[in-house]
Amino acid sequence: MAGLVTLSGLIQVIFVLQTAAELANFFDLFLFVLNIALIAFIGALITRRTGNRIGWLMLAVALASALPFYDPAFARILIPEPPDVLTPGIWVLLWFQGWFWLLQMVPVFQIVLRFPEGDLLSPRWTWTNTVTMGTIILAAIGAMFSNQIGPSDNAWKTANPVGFLSGGVTEIVSFLWTFGLLALALGSLVSLVLRFRGGNDVTQQQIKWLLFAGALLMIIVVFGLTYYSTYSASPVWLNVVYQLGLMMLPLALANAILRYRLYDIDIIIRRTLSYSILTAVLTLVYFGVVVLLQNVFGGLSGNAGSPLITVITTLVIAGLFNPLRSRSQEFIDRRFFRHKYDAEQALNEFAAIARDEVDMVRLSGSLLSVIESTMQPEQTSLWLRGASKRE
């Protein structure tokens, strides 16, 4: 099934390439199909290894993304303008265009609802299944019986021969399924929070993987929307970055559910936060030094673009890199990873004692103390082997 899903994704590439204005779009399309294949094969791997329902939901997401009904470019190529005669085949295509994208979106919320075990949090959460089916059915009915029908990008509209729902009724139906989708999204987030708060260490680490990948993707989406609203354009490189960010989600799901290097997420989060702060501070310092030196050199020599400015700025950044990295890491550990920070502090103190202390009794007491403060065992004991005697 995963292989068939991947082949279906290639159909979209064939059609979309016919309208591609630049060869660079090919890389974007390649990443799109790679994402579909990644989601499908990871879903198949999870299903095969664990029997987790999340694997089947991932296959559903990949299938809905791979079928050409999902892509508005498919309709633009086949029917670029309102047809003179609305044949049954064109009508079916336009009908699917109106609601088929929900078959991609709804399983995503179901994955969050059921993560990581694959089951709902409790029997009280079965209402989410009803909302899921109701949302899809309402959207399909609204798209089928609306008095106007057209592609999903609203490039044009034409009369629907079987449509009897007026514009006002269609808006009500649209509001209902939109409300259901929002309820499903909110419920999935609440369920994830409850699982995290009531879960054990393993469950919390699994959820951290999902949240980390989701946070990265959200940052990319917000940046893309900001860029589009500012420049009224969506360049190919931005789509490529989005596809790369999207690729993090199936990888995070696989790592969390299969529990491969599960506890590395704390290191990844610490390093990401640390280097994000470091990058922001160095960027501000860089532009601040450049502006300052331009004013100084411009006032003294009248040449604000001297190469010496670049050299001085580079040296300042190189000199500040290691101190700022240490400070930012210390700040992150102290604020968000207090237990690890305290453990590192205790180990550093013991290292200083071990370097200077010569009394074995005091050194043994310090060793037991640092073990109790960092590892917190139920009991500790220290056994020292005596020196061997020569016969």
C-alpha cells in the first residue's frame, strides 16, 4: 500500500510539471513526493512493527495527499475554464476538489488525539470519532449539492446540475463542518496536554518529539505567512523549506513510537534553544557593530563601505561566539532544565574536590554525596578494594 501511495504521488508531479514556470519547481515537487513516500513507509513500518493505529492514520494522510484530487493544479490542467458541458467525470472531479482535502487534515488531528499509544485517552473521548465522521460527511454533502461548483482554488464557478443548496444554506453547512474541525483540533491539543501531564517519563519523551517537530513546522509556517503578506509572493525556496520542515513530523513520529534514541530529545531541545538565542544575539551584535562602524568611518574618512568594517565585525563575532554560547547554554539549563543544571553543578564541584582533596575519608564522603544529589538512589554504599600484597 505504501508503494502504491508513492506511485500515486508521482501522478501529481506529471501534471504539475506541465504548468511549472521554472525548473526549480522540480525540486519542490521532488520533496513533495519524498514526503508522501516517507509518511507512507513510516506508517507501514509502525503498523508492521507495533500494530499501532497511528501507522494506518499516516497511510491515510499519505494517500489523501498523493491522489491528484487533492491538488488544484490537477483541475487547472484538465479544465482551465468553465466547461461548456459539465460531464459526469468533470463533476466528480470538482466534487472531490471541494472536500477531499479533509481526508488529509482530519487524520492528522486523529494522530495527535491517539498519540502515542494509538488509542483514545478514555471512552469519554469517543465523541471525537463522531465529530470526525460528521465533519467529512457535512463537507462532502455541501460540495455535492451546492448550487455552484468549481475547483478548490475558486478560479471559476459553474452551475451544479444536482445542486439545490442556496448560498446561505451552503454557508451554514460550511460553518458547521468548520466548527467540527476546530473542535477536533482543540480536542487533540487538550488530549495531548493531558497525556503529557499524566504520563510517565517514556510518554513525556515521546510527546516531546512530536511537539518539537510541530514547533519547528509552525515557525516555518508563520515565517512563510509573514513573508507572503509582506512581499505578496511565495518563492520556490520557501516551499522547499516548508517541505523540509514537514519532513520532520513523520521522522519524529517514527522515533517516538519505535522508541529509537528516545531521550535524545532533551539534548536536541537544549541545543536548539541555545543556538537560537545565540544566533539572535550575534545577529543583533553584527548589525549593531556594522551600523556603528559605518557611522564612525563615514564621519572620519567619508567611506562608510570600507572593507575594514567587515574585518572588524568578523573578529568581534568570532571573539563573542564561545562566551555567548556558554552563557546561553547556562541560561537555558538554569531556566528550563534545572535538574540537569543542578547535576552538572554538583559534578563540577566534585571534580574540584577530587583534584585538591587527599584525605580518602573526605573524598569518599564527597563521592557518596554527589551520587545521592544527582542520581537520588534509595541507598548508597562504597566499597574500596585494598591494595594487593606481594608474597
